Amino acid sequence: MAEVVHEPIASTDDDLPAVPASAGALIFDHRGRLLILRPTYKPGWTIPGGVMENDGETPWQACQREVREECGLEVTSARLACVDFRPPRPGRSGGIRFLFDCGQLGSRAFQDMTVQPAEIAEHRLVPVADALALLRKPIRRRVRAAVRLDGRARRRGAVYLEDGRPVSAVSRA
């Protein structure tokens, strides 16, 4: 009797779990003030960013696109500052949030900045401490983790968070 070999069943994208991902940007001016935005479609303040497109877009590409769409700014370089896993909760899908530190832009960039009026009601450049007081809680935790507590200098390495909080078992080398 011949031996029967069972082939593994090929999975399709429909079989894989869907975990939403988004990317945000820390953008500073020459005085170290952080760019924050007040969206029209939800309460509170946020930073530039949004959901990744489901067309193969990378987190960095999503960050660049969202900044361009929301603010009319071009960010051409960055460092990964933070990755935050948000667990799903009733009424919220959770997902993975990437936060990029895009550094300082020149004064001219902010003078020429054009926000998308359908999505952005207002924008401000504020000291990090003031931004932390205004930002919505999940974003506030991410930004706080990505900058030093004194708010004057940004951290050098990326931080891993779960629900906005550092995970002690995952240290920064």
C-alpha cells in the first residue's frame, strides 16, 4: 500500500488575521516645538498620520503620504521612534501604530504649510510639554515614550509599547 502524503493546505490572504496598522510623524521646528493637529472628525489634538493603505504601502510610505495629505509637508527622512501594539477592545479594532521622528523642518516649510480643511480644523507648533497636555491619551503616551521626559531632546532608539506603555521584557539596547 502506498504511503499517503498530506500536503499542507495553502492559505490565502482571507485566512490571515487582519491587524490594522497606522503611521504617525513627530515634526519639529527649529525651536524644538512639535507640530500638532486638531482633526475635524474626532475630538482632541493629534499628530500628522493615519492608516496604512492595503496596497503594499509600508509604514514609512504611509507616514510620508499622510503628512503630505494632511499638511502639505514633505518629509524625506526619519528614524523609527516607537512601535505600539493596541489590543482590540469593544468598538475598537486595535492594531499596530508606528511613530517616526521626522526631525526639524525649516521655517519656510511651516510658512508654506497647507492643511487639508476637510480633515484638519487647526494646527499649532507647541513645546513638547504643552503638546502632551493637549494630545489625545493614546498618542500622548506614544509621544512621551519617544521623547525624553524633559522634552528638550528626543530619544535615540526606538521604543516598543503595548497599549502605550513600555514592556519591561523588551529593553532598549
